[in-house]
Amino acid sequence: MQINKELILRVAKNARLSLNDEEINKFIEDFKEILKSFSAINNVNTDNVKPSFQPINIKNSLREDSPKECVSQEEILKNAKHKKGDYFLGPKAL
């Protein structure tokens, strides 16, 4: 990838930045240095290395769903301070 003024201006436009010529030249050098640092990854030998998408094995940690006896509506509402009929009473929504 070639780092030039047009690329920097395109990135600046996407980021809604207004850059002067001095800042553009600085970003050109900075981007070149960043790409140079990342290019070291291309030299790493990855033959016979299986891809790893997660650092640890993921297993299903959910319990089995088993039916149980429910609590009655009266028992749930017996300690409710704000109720109306068979329901909880909440604040009005505008």
C-alpha cells in the first residue's frame, strides 16, 4: 500500500478532520512507520499452526431447562406495595 497525500486526505475526510500541509506530511511519515512495524508479522512462520479464534475453549455453561412448580400470582403480589388488581403498579409512561 502506498502512503501518499491523497490517502491521508481520504482518511481525514472519513474522520471529519481538517488537516494542514504540515499535519498531512507528519501523518504520511507516521503511517509509513506503522505499516513498517506491522510488516514484521509477514515474516513470522505460521506453517503447521492451527488457527485460534478463542484463547480458551468455550463450552456451553447453561443448565438444562427443566420444568418446576411455579409460584402463584397471589404469593408474588402479597408483599407488593404498589399493585392494582392482579398486576404490579408502575409509574405512568408518557
